[in-house]
Amino acid sequence: MNNHMAEWTIMIFMNGDNDLERWAVMDFNEIAKVDFGSMVNVVVQFDRIGDYISTNPQWTGCLRFKMFKGIEPLPTFAVQNMGELNMGSGKVLGDFVQWSRQNYPAKHYMLDVWNHGQGWRLATDTGISVSGRYKYISSDSTQGDIMYNRELQDSLFNVLKGEKLDVIGFDACLMATIETGFAMRNIAHVMVASEEIEPLSGWRYNHWLQLLVDDPSMDAVALGKMLVDSYRNTSEHDEEFRATFAMTLSAIQLSKMNDLAFVVHDLSEEMIRHLKKDILNIQKARASCYKYAMGEADVHSIDLSKFCENLQNTTSFLIIKKKAKLVCKLIDLLIIDNYASKYLQGDFGSKGIAIYFPETHALFLQDKYSTGYLNGNPEYPVEFVDKFKWDDFLQSYYSVLEEV
């Protein structure tokens, strides 16, 4: 046990028990380029499947590492061999956070959830045949399991017991949504995530971790901003990243997420109230928003600010215009920093926070997990859906649109 009180402990939940295994090893090796000194702890829970890359010795299962410069992703360097764990389990994630905080105490904590991601409902995703690529954040191919956002939310809330992490980061696709941000509001002070699909290589760990080591006195807001700036830097100056033209990353102040949710709720109520007269104007505002993950048929997130900007220009009702303007204002206030490559500006908007909005009822019904966006859904319910009226707006919108 390390009793030294470092400035930061960075906890990386690295789920390579899936088709991302080779990139997990690559990111592990990036972390191992940094000399962390005594002020920054980095601990990694690394699960492998053993199908996509070889090491010597080859290993599978789950290992825990306390990172240092030159460490290799091998059992001999691990501080704990956990055997086979289900990285699609919220409890397994919670156990890792609890273990990290007990054994590597620090003034500040960041949790980095590393895997596939799909936004509002599911926290990790592997692309395995049992699940497809849908709204979750951590999938475990060996166990055939995935982690829903509600699992992650409830498990961390129980482990933290009223405290908050300084930063929760998702090195995963499509997680910068109002639904995810609202779920994380009691888990952390700052959330770092992408509205769009991330490159397979994800964040550049040796870059941003070195910046943290150079200035470990930074707080949660400063770390969130630095992560976005690192992503911006590698996107614009690194050959590998420059080839990926669709990149976004946001640092979001979660203390204001409740306010944003209530304003979206108010906007939803006004749009429902005026739907029959304003339906074509709302449809026009939605049609002018490009969705993220353009190649994925069952992903329907659009930039919330872009939709509300469009709505201000199309609606016939002053009250809707005012509510939409207030949504944009609140988003500006809670975004600490935001990066979007040139391709993802314009009709994408990419101001930092997305929302679920299939363009038609048929697309909503085709979404394998759309029942999760219905109020009263009992399976891993989405808190934003249950507490606010956006889901009611969607169903009313589709109903009126079909009558036009």
C-alpha cells in the first residue's frame, strides 16, 4: 500500500477483452513512456481476451498495474492478478475505483473508462455479436456482457458515498450527451467525452499525462481543459490523428447539468404545446442537423446547441425561441472547453453536448434499444428520460409528423 498523498490518482479502467485489445496494449505502452514521480499515481485495471495481439508471455484475464516508466503489460509487472473478471459489470468498475482510492490516496481523482461507447444508454460496447454497437460503455467479449450507463452510475454512486470524483473521462465513442452528463452529475465535477466516434487509438496518453506530471497542481477544470487541448493538439499536428477528419472532445462542468436538463424540459413542454402549428418548423430545425456516427444506422445523436440554434431561426413562437436561446446559453456556460475538427462543425454544430433525436418514428423504432428512451422502461432506466419531457416531446413529434 502506498501511503503517500499524491496530488492526483488517475484510474484507468482499460477493457481490452474485445476487438480493441491491440489498441489497449498500445495505450498501455503510451502510459509507460511517462515518468510519474511522486505527485501523480496512475493505476490501470487491464483485461485482455488474447485474440488480437500477442505478448511474451501471452496472457488473458484481468491484471491491475501501478504504472511507472518502462513498465510492460505483462503479469510479472502487475500488483494484482484478478483472474477472469467481467469488465461489463458495474460492480467490477466500482470495486476498482474503491481499491484505487484506498491504496493510492490523492487530493484529486480521475476515472478514465476506456472502451467502445454508444452514448445515452450503454456505457461500454465491444461490437460483439451479442450486442452490436449500441449505447453502452464497457463490453466484455469473454463474459458476453456490456455495461449500461445506469450500472455505471449506480455502482459509482454507491462506492463514492456522497463524494465526487474530480473528473470522469470516457475514452470511448459518443458519450458527450445530455443523458450521460445528467447521469454523471453526482459522480464527478467534470466530464470529458466525445460527441462523435473516436479514433481507435483514442487519447494520446503520453502527451496529456506528461502535461499533468509537469503541473500536478491543476484542478478538475484545468485537467478537463488540458485533456481537450491535448486532443486538439494531437488531432491537428500528429500524422495518425490528422488522417482522422472527424474528431470531437468536450470538457463539461457537471454542476450545471441539472439546470440544463430543466431548461430542455421547459423547451420540450413548449414544443409539445405548439406542435400542431409549429411541426414543419421543428422538422426543418431537426433536418438541418447532421447526426453523429454517420455510418451507423442505429445511432441518432445530434448536437443540442445546433438544434436549438436552428429552432430559433425556424419557430413561429416567441416562447420556443426564448427557451431554445436559453438552452444555448446554458451549454456555453457549462462547456469548459470543446474541440471539433473542421469537418464536424457547420451542420454538425459540435458545441459540446449531444441529445438523442431520431429524425423519424421509423428510425426510432428501428433502434434496437429505443425502448430505453420510453418513460417507465424498467431495464436500466435512463434518469434523464424518466425525469424530464424530452422523450414525451419525441413521441408527440412523431405522432403529429405522421399526420402531416
